[in-house]
Amino acid sequence: MQGYTLDKAAFSLAGHKVGGVFVTTALWGINYSKHGNKPDGIDAGLYATGFLGTFGSPAAIAVGTVKAIVDDDIDANLRQVQAGEDQLYRPFIKPCYKYSSSAPQINATVIASKGGTAWKHPNGLWVYITDKRGFLVNDFRPKKSIMTYGPKLPLEKGRNGRFLWEMKK
């Protein structure tokens, strides 16, 4: 009888793992087709954690759910930022949190030191802009911003090899 229970439990865990794999990949597919968003490194890590079974799956589900809510909020705020700018620039405005794993305001300073423009929108989202090739834009002036970071113009490199930047209001 214990063998049967153990086999049933093992089958149940395997079913949750397989189900989780299919549900996760299906959600990624829907998110990509609807918004063009691809899974990032954190999503992949949560996906892998789900394979740990009983110990990893609940944590991965909880963190993944919170991350999905945060990502949806960022996407909604990003659409609001993009809607406030000229149609030509909208596709090239990106959230600073996707630039690297640092805090968005720190990413904004890094972007400015690399010659780009980053700003904080009144809705609280830090964003930056690239051209259609993905290069940072140094002279963009957002229509709505609480704070803007950008390189000093004309471009001048500092001692660390990066551009001198300034905060603009």
C-alpha cells in the first residue's frame, strides 16, 4: 500500500511539473503574441526552479506571479509614457529596469554616462530611448518628465572613459 501511495505521489509531482512547464510556456507564447514580450533571465530562472518539485515549485509560482503583476504594471506605465510622446519615437522608448539588473534610477545614470537620455515620467516609470538600430539617443527631450538624465552636450568623456552627464529638469 505504501508503494502505491509513493507512486501516486511521485506521479502527482511529475504531473505538476509537466503541467507547470506547459502552462508557463503557453503563457509566454500568449504574452509574446499579444505584447511582443519575451521571457527574461528572471523568468527563465523561475522556470528552472519549478523543476525542483515540491520545494521549488511553490516559490517559483509565488515569485512568478508577483513578477507578472509587476511586469504588467510596468507595461501599462510604459504605454502611458509612449502615448505622451510623438508617434515616431514611441517604439523606441524602453523601461530602464530592462537595461540591467540595477535599480531603474541607477540604470538611468549609467545610460546617461554612456551617452543616452533617460527620464522619470510623472507616473513614476524611469525610461530611456534608442534609435531604430538600438543605439542610445543623446539629445532627446521628453515632453513629460519629472527628471531627465543625459550627457553634457557637446559630448565630453570623463576620466573613467564614460561621458560626463547632467540632470535636467
